[in-house]
Amino acid sequence: MNVILIISDTFRRDNLTCYGGERVHTPNLDRFAETAFIFDRAYCMSFPTVPNRNDVLTGRYTFTYKPWAPIDAGEITLPRCCGEAGIVTQLIVDTTHPFTPGFNYQRDFAGWEVLRGQENDRWKTSPREVTLPCAPQKLRSPEGTMVQYMRNIADRKMEEDYFVARTMAAASDWLERNYEHPFFLYVDTFDPHEPWDPPKYYVDLYDPEYDGEEVIYPLYDKCAFLTAAELNHCRALYAGEATLVDRWIGKLLERVESLRLMSNTMIIFTTDHGFYIGEHGYIGKSLITPQYHQALPLYTEVAAIPLLVYLPGVGKSEHLQTLAQSVDMMPTILDFMGVKIPETVQGKSLMPVLEGKTANIREVAISSPTISAPNIQVPHPTSRSSITNAEWMLIYGSQVDKIEAPEVTQMVDSMMRRMQTLEKGPIKPELYHLPTDPNCNNNVINQHFDEAQSLHAAYLQFLESAQVPEKHLQFFRHI
């Protein structure tokens, strides 16, 4: 048996028809979903990019013990377990941050290929002079990231030169050479993460009459700095990226079919988190200034993720209601391949659900930036967790009035910034009723405080079981 894991960074769940999406064209993934298990209640766990990959590759609750940081030396990883069982492991990736040599998340793979140039990857040094796509004040890190990115893509000419195209083509080539041996192939593409610059014909599917500036890498802020037309065009740019991703994942799936691998290969498609494009008044997934960073609440547009699992021999689509999380990838893959799951793994295998042996594997799902790590003195109150039992969602952070010692973070782009409360007003818990308010627009904590207390109790029990140290846990004991 083989496994192909595909992660598309920042791929919103509502891009897909099977999750109720209507605007974005994703015909290949929609077709894939017709023969896959669709997890309707899948949520990211550790947020964002790097902690999420730590979840996936170690099966551990990253947000409870480490920040955006290199993989720890002692971690037992998914590729290590596969390799020790005689399974060929390969990583093909254009997502920069976790797979740079300093972060080393490619460790333990038998082979790995990192395609260079995404975001602020220091790849090309020319041309020295580049033209920004819009006014610099509308961009996040115009000098630190956008100038570098424009250099990286200066020689791009055809659609085949785009990152996701190169990544999926490399994965297809690898399959052609290695399909006859048991394998685990992990494919990770940064698209549709910004910068959003797909070929124009993809953008024209969504906003053909636009003639303004191209805000392809927007400032993470309240979206009032954009005109209505610019914000709508940002949605079109993102949608065009998602359609581009869909096309090239479709090419990879065609190769899987042509090699007759559908009969013995589990295929997983998922993401690390979503993105706000105007929802709740934000664009981005954090608030960022050149010096400061603040995490935002992880409402469903960010926390709820697509998770599609093709299981060979099933051949039909089924919607599943179990609460599933990114931390479940490692035990699920090992379980499917008949490899022993190490005791260090904290996630749950989804195989009993896929095989119809159980309906649910957990009572609550938790999505969160890091709340405890050796470098944290006092957990920042803006680093809020989203706790859900599928009916209610509690947004809850540390109960701290004031942070004395400065906390720093490398979220979301490996650039060090100080944590600071940039929002106005108190940081208080929030509660949402998902069946009637799926996008978390009506805070009902005052009317249903008992439900908030119940979710808080489950959250506290989870933190205790994860052995969060008391010096941090004390700030989460009350609501």
C-alpha cells in the first residue's frame, strides 16, 4: 500500500463544491471528492504554517509546547517510521518556511526536493530594480518580501513555470520512476498563499473588468485601506490561485490514474488553514506592522479546513462527521500502511472512521497559535484558541490583564516581531452557535455562558493531558 499526501497552503474550504462553495472553479478536486471521504468537521490544530507541519510530521500537539521553530532533534517523524518499515519516502515541496535548511522539516525523508522562490525565499539577486504591483503602503513587507519575490519570478514566462505547476510536475515525474515500490509521497505547495499572481486568464474568470492596482500581497490589517473594487479583486486573485492549484493537482491525479495506482494508494488532500478576505473586517490571518504582530481569532474561515481522503477499494463519496485535525495525519497514514504508531504520537488515526468502525474519535477540536513554549513568559491574551464540539465554538485566550515582558514571534513569515495588542477594546472570550451562525458573526456568550463553560472545561482538561506547565496553565484555568 502507498500514500500520497497533498497539502495546499491557505486553501479555503469554501473553494470546493463538496463544502458548499459556489464561486471558485475547482473541477479536478470536485471530481476527486466524488470518490473520496469528505470530512465535514475537519479543523487545523496548530497555527500557522510551520507549527502545522510539525503537527503533520510528528503527530504531536505542537501549539502546546513549541512556537514557529525548527523541528526538534529528538522528534520521531512520519518519514522515519515509514523508512524503518522499508517504505520509500519522498518530499516534493515549494513551501519555503518549514523546509529551509535551518528549519529542517525535510529530515528523515529518503529523498527531498525543494523548489525555490516562494514568498521571501532569498533565491535570486537580479534584477536589482523591480516594479511593485501596487502602492507599497498596501503591501505587507514591500521591501523585505515583495522585492525579493519579484526577483524570484522575473524569468517566469509560461504557466508551467509557476510554482504549483513545477511542484506537481516534479511529483508526477517521481511517481513514474518509483511507483513499483511501496512509497509515501508528501507533496506540499505554498499556493494559493499570497502573493496572488496566477496567469491573468485565471483572474479574468472572476473579475474581468478590473483595471486598478494589483494588491497581490496585501497588508495584514483591517481591510478599510482597500477600496471595494480592490478588495473584490483580491478575492478574484485568490480564486484564480485556487483554480491554478486545482488544475495542476488534477495533472498529478491523472498521472496516478495512468500508473494504475488508484487500487493500492491512499490519497489525502488538505491544507494548514484558511484566510480572511474581508470577513470580520480583516484581510490576512493576523495583524502585522513592520515592528509588531498580533494573532487574530481563528474563526471558521481560517480554522475549518478541507480534508478529502481517497481510500482504495471504496470508490464512492461519503460525508463524515467526526472531528478531525491535522495532527491525525501521521497516525492515519501509519495505520493504513500497517506501520506501528509510536507512543510519542498524540493524534488519532482516522482509519476506524474510514472503515466504519466508529463515528467519532474526539469530543472537541482545538485550533490555536502557540500558547506554551520555553521562550514564553506569559501567554499573550491575543493568541486565542478556537474550541469546538461541532455545535458551539469558543474563542478563548489566556486571562491576562497586561504583558510586562515582551514576547516575540516569527509568525507568519519567519520575520521576528514583537507581540502586541493592536486591536482596540478588551480581549474577551467569544461563543458562536455553528449550525445557525457558521461564520461566527453573532457572539452569544452572554446568552449561553453554560456552553462556554463546558467547552472551557474540555479545553482545560486537554491542556492538562498535554502536560502544559503550570506556569502557563494557570492563565487558562478560568473563563
